[in-house]
Amino acid sequence: MLNYWWVTRPKRKLDSIPEVLAQFAEISLNQEWTGQREYHLAYETALEKAGLKRIGDRRDQTGGGARTYKAWLKSLGLIFTQESTGLIRLTLAGEALMNGDPPVPVLTNQILKYQFPSSFSVGRGVGVAARFRIRPFRFLLRLLSDDRIQSLSEEEIAKIVVTEADNESENCYEHIVSRLLQFRAEGDKCLDPDFFLKYQSSKGEINLAKPFSHLTDLANTIINWLEYTQLISRERDCIRLLPEKQDDVQQILSKEQPFIDKPTQEEYFQRKYGIDPKHTKDTRNLTESRTITPKMIAAQKVQQAYIALSLKQPITKISAPIVDYIVEKTGIDSQLVEEILIEKYPHGSPSAFMSEYFGMAFKGREEAADFEKATVELFQNVFGYEASHVGPIGRSPDVLLESKSAHYQAILDNKAYSRYTVSNDHHNRMVDNYIRDKAHYSTSPYPLAFFSYIAGGFGSNIDPQIQSIVHDGGINGSCITVSNIIRMVENSETTPYTHEKLRQIFGLNRQVLISDLQ
């Protein structure tokens, strides 16, 4: 019995969930799972070949690794075992991911509904203590939005929150707030004398070198899950709400959500938990048998390959290179591949890539070049510019945009930081090298219309810093968070931005806000 919160973690981040689900669906969907060792081993092999699971020693041939990944999908409400048939089915949320819906909204919805007790938490081999009746991620958001707390460290989550927060009553919430403030003042001195006995690991062992490691590992995974929602940012060892997402969080917390009942009845619980953002209830009739045709099998393989690709690059339409790539991956006839892709993903799925793009904006120099190249692809494929990665030229901005329809150029500079501010050196670089010396990196006759910085977040004095560059450089400019770039990508799927509108948005001479994007 686990006397603290628990999330399973074959991988600590959720980015690969759509691909893991696609691999699972190809092998095990509409099949029996319990006792079917050949499916378990086939799934484990498929995960390894796709690079989703580290190749390990499987001489015992039990398929234990596959069962861990299957439990991960169940814990997030994406699959369930149908009671009447014993077959594996997708929930509506699982179907949404397989149909190419943007994964971040779908999985954010699941994360915020994640609760104890659940069909997963009461299951064999997990057994979270019955005292917990709480939605952990909503609880964390409430703490982060509280002026008394504002931020949470991995250590605070590990030692106080996951062990003592067992319900959502006001008494429990205020107890946790007071305990966090006490821990900040006293540290480990305020922990129970029998802490390690009460909150021992599932193995019942204590790591003498790192006695809290089972809890800090758990806290790290919980933070990764919450970070996937794009509602928070991580700075050093602390998380806090993204400033531009505070209203979103208040809206989330203001909506009353009843607990899902009957966790011991898997199909009932999972179908309620697995309702995606587009639905309010699951009314599907899953008892009707369907004849599995060769085309259905081909469609499953094509979807799997497409989902893996869409997580790595923004796809705005089904083009010949996309079809060719899927043909190469699957060996299926190109005409059938094209037919399946156009039927399933007629407008592509650029939002699938946004989780990857969001993460790049907070990794410093670690993925700076990837962040720049991804920005090129977004502005070219989504917003319709001629976009070039000119940063490697030297003394150049990261990205050059050209609009042949609106007859202008623009420059973008990516800053992979959570709170970017324009230093004096960066000011001079933008004015002297990028704006005044555009002939160094561009041969276009069109004038520069704007400059813009794209970052995870910005310091409090960013607006006057932008305006100083505008004054000295003689062109309009702005800065914009990666969250708002993602909103623009989502908006453009229904109403594309014109280049004139984009010039207006990026030429506001201050930080671009949500209200500017309409």
C-alpha cells in the first residue's frame, strides 16, 4: 500500500504518449490483453524499435516492460478493457489522439481530471492508500495560484504535498499551506519523526545515501506532467504559473468537477475519465463486432507512422513528401497512404508539434539551434512566409522572414529562456548588426517591417527595452512568449492570419498579449 500520491513513469515526460498509444493500438487494440504474452512481447519489441523504450535484457520473456507502458496509458484514461468481451478499447481521449487532435489539450484535460482513487490507483500492483481522495494536479495549481505560496520546489512537493495532501477540503488545503510555510522556515526539522516508516517506498527499503529519492523521483515526474500542460514554467528547482496563463488557471479552478465514482469498475470509470474536450459523455456502442479488413490494418499502420512524424515537425497539409515518408516507413502503396491521410488528417495537424516547440523555449542553449529551426518551419508552413535560418551566417538574427505578397521582410530572434531581458549587448546587436546591416544576411529588396523576440517568458521591464530598440533602430518591433505563438498556430487552423495582420501584431512596440491575437 502506497501512503503517498503515485504516478507510473516508464518515461518521466508525456511527449511520447501519442506515439506510445499508436504503437499499442496497432498491436493490441480490439484484442484480449490478459495472459496474451505474445502481444506483450510484440508491443515491447515495437517500442524498442521505435526508440520509445530502451532496449533491455528480456531473457525472461515475460513482457513486463510492455505491461508497464500499458498501465501508463490506462492511468491517463486512454484505454480500458471492455467488460463484456475482455477486449482492449480506446476511450474518447485515446481516439482523439489517434485521430490527430492536438495532444496538449487532450492530455491536459486528462491530467487535470487525474484523481485518487482511480481504476489505476486501486489496481493490483499499485494500491494507493484509501485515505487519498484528491485530484493532485488541480491541487498543485491551486497552491501555485495562492499568493502565500506562488512557487513550489521539487523538495516541497516530495516531502510535504504528496505525503500530506489527501483531500480537497479547506481544512486540508490550509494545513498544506501552513506546512509548506513551516518547511520553508525549518526544513527537514518539521517532518514527522517516523517519516520514513510512514512513507516508505513500495519496496519497503530505505536508500541510506538518498533516503528521500523515491519521493523526489515521484515529484520530478509530477512536475514533468504538469509542465506538459504549458501552464507552468520551471526555474532551477522551482515551478510557478506562467504569467500569461494565470487567468486560464483561475478559470480551470473555478469550474466544479465532480469526482468520478466506481473506480473498481474499470470500463465504467475509464469511459467517464476518458472523455475528451470535444465531448460531454461517451455514448458509443462498442459491442457491435466489426470485420477487420486489410484497409483497416493499413490505416492503423499509416496513423502510427503519421503520429510519430507529426510530433517532430508541424504538418499543415498532406503533401507529396509526407506521403513518401509514410510509404517508406510502412511499405504500403502510395495511393492508399494518400487516401488514408487525406481522410484522417485533411488539414494536417500542426498543433501536435507544439508540445515539442514549447519545451525548446525553456532549455537555454541546450536546444537553441533546434528552437530556431522549428521557428523557421512554423513561420513557413503555418504562416506562409519565405523563412530562412540565417543565424549560422554570423552577426545575423536567427530567422529571416520574407513576405512576397505584402512586400516586406522581418527578423526573429529566439531566446530559450524563461525570463528574457534585453541586455545592452543584445540591444546593440539588434540595432547595429540585424537592423542596420541586413545586407549582410539578406538579398531581398523589401524593407524590414518588424523585429521580434520569441522566448519562454520575459522580464518585467521588457516593454521599455523593446521601445529603446524601436527608437534606435527605426523599425517597429515586439516580443512574444512561446505560449502565445502556440495560440497563434491554433487560431490559424480556423482563421489564417494575413501577412498584414501579422505585421500589425508583431509591430506593436511592446510585448504581444493574448488580447492582441484576435
